[in-house]
Amino acid sequence: MTLVPDSEVEELRAAVRRFLGDKAPSERVRAVLDGDPGHDPAVWSGLAAQGVLGLVVPEELGGGGAGHVERAVVAEELGRALTPAPFLASAVLATDALLALDDEPARAEFLPRLATGELVGTVAVAECGGEWDRTGGRTTATAADGRWELTGVKTPVLAGDTAGLVLVLARTADGPGWFAVDGAAPGLTRERLSTLDPTRRLAALRFDATPARHLASADPAAALGTVADLAAVALAAEQTGLMQRALELTVEYATLRVQFGRPIGSYQAVKHGCADVYSAWEHAVSVVRHAAWAADHDRAELPVAAALAQTYTGPAAFTAATAMVQYHGGVGYTWEHDAHLFYKRAKSAEQLLGSPAGHRARLAERLGL
């Protein structure tokens, strides 16, 4: 096992960082927050042109044929820039769900379009803001006249207000099942949610006898577990990138802001606080690299590595964002400064795939404690 990125991975990181620095600087991020579709289509198409939306998609299906190590690097850079893009929904959740299922025709139909960014996908599992339910929850799927229909509510759903493909876990008479729903299907109502984090869109989806396509899966619940673990790795990578950038901006400010005739970074309390964040970031990097490696090379280790990634990085990223606000003083509390965007992204990400307590419980269970 090696946790040190090779030259190709570092070249990928540098390319994505240059692209985001040029096309998605802070002012551009702010400009697209309140509009539709909530992200910059030019940035999305640019990411697609670089091939990063389909990194884990096999080459024969139009993807890059790379791995989760490479995808984690991209997620890290997107988190570092607070990029408002449906990467986690489409290039992670929807892509991983199709790869985890056993429906070859669906893979051939959807994965090439997800990889090119032509189609934005998402996964609808949670209900009433709760944790993911492996039974399908209260959303039911019934067969009528040779076709399937869904009835129920899924919320929150990442990029649910704009996704053209929604992969839904619903309850059937034979247990949970996966279904594909077209974003324009009749009976599907989308409601954009008011959220803490303006850089990440969430929606409530209501299905009222909505036509759906049943997707083949030998074990739908196990497929969901794989999707959740891989999403935990990608989200942890994003949180690590956020930590790094928050620390960089804080250190830069501490060297420039003068109080009582000295830069505030010269005071022991500030130095120690920044050192603590740096130490936490280094730990997070190691945790994420191990989890990404496990996703590629040791799937038996992935459940523990993924649970550890979210158990550690979620609270650590929020602590780093909190320190950013505090060490920036009064300016850190203003709308004009980006500190509040880091703070809100960190807090929402900490809760996105379940509470920290839930992640700790899963880690303990998987360790046999």
C-alpha cells in the first residue's frame, strides 16, 4: 500500500486547481449561487472536457478508467474552491450506483452521458431529512400494466432540483429495489430547499404515480452500502480540501493583520490554533488517502476506512472553518468575506451523509466494538 500520490495524480491535481482558479474564483462562485441551475455550466463543461466527471467509469463506457484515488483528488480541489457543481451527486452518487447495480443496459445508456456531463444524475434515498434507509423507506414502487410507478417523498436530494436522472431506492412487495426516473417524468415534483450552505443545492422530490424503470440488482441493500461508503470517501476528500484552503487563508490573514503593533500571527494563541488545524489536516489527508486506496484495492477494508473518514474529517473540517471565522475577527463575520461560506459548507457537509454520532456508531460496529 502506498499513500503518496504519484506524478500523474499530482499533475491531475495541478490541472484541476489551475482550471478552478481561472474559471471558478470566489467572485464567480458568489455570482452563480442564487441563480439557476445553481452552478456555472461553463465550469461543468470544462470539468467534463478534462475527463474528471467519469474518472471511475470504465473506458469502454466512455470514462477514464481511473480509480477513486484520482477522483478523491478532484473532490479535494473542488472542496478547496467551494465549487458549486453537482459533482458529488452526479460523478459520485449516480455513477457509483450504476456501477454497483447489475443492470448492464442501464450502465451502457447512462454512464457515457454522465461522464461527458451531458446528463446530471443523482440518488434519492433519504426521507424526511433522515439517514439513508436500506429498506426503501416509505416510498413505494408498484407494478401496473407492465410498468413501474413510484409514490412517496425523498428529501434531501443532492442536485434534485436540476438532475435529469434520479436513481431512487424504493420499497416493493419483494423488498427494496432501485429505479431510474427521468427528471421530466410526469408525477415528479421538485422543491428546492432553503439550506444553510448556499454552495450546495438540495431538493425534496415528490413522486405521485411517477413512471420508473426498474434496475436489475442482486442485492439492492448491499449496493446502497457500497454507494454510501464511496460517497463518504469522496465527501471526506472534499472536506480535506476545504480544511487546507481555510488554513491557508487564515495564516495569510494572521501575517497581515496587525494588532497592538504586532501581526496577530505572532501571538501564541493564534500560532497554536493554526498549528492544531494543520495537524488535524495532516491526519485527514492520511485518512482520506487510505480510504481512497481501499476503494481501489481492498474493498473488504472499505467499510471501516469510509466510516473512519467521515468520523474524523467532518468534525475536523468544521473545526478548521470555525477557527477561520474566529481568527479573522470582525471581518470573518461579514457577508463580503468568504469565511462564512467555508463555515456553512463545512457544517452542512458534516451532516450530509448522516450525523457524526451515526458515523461513530457505524465505525464501532464495523470494528466489532
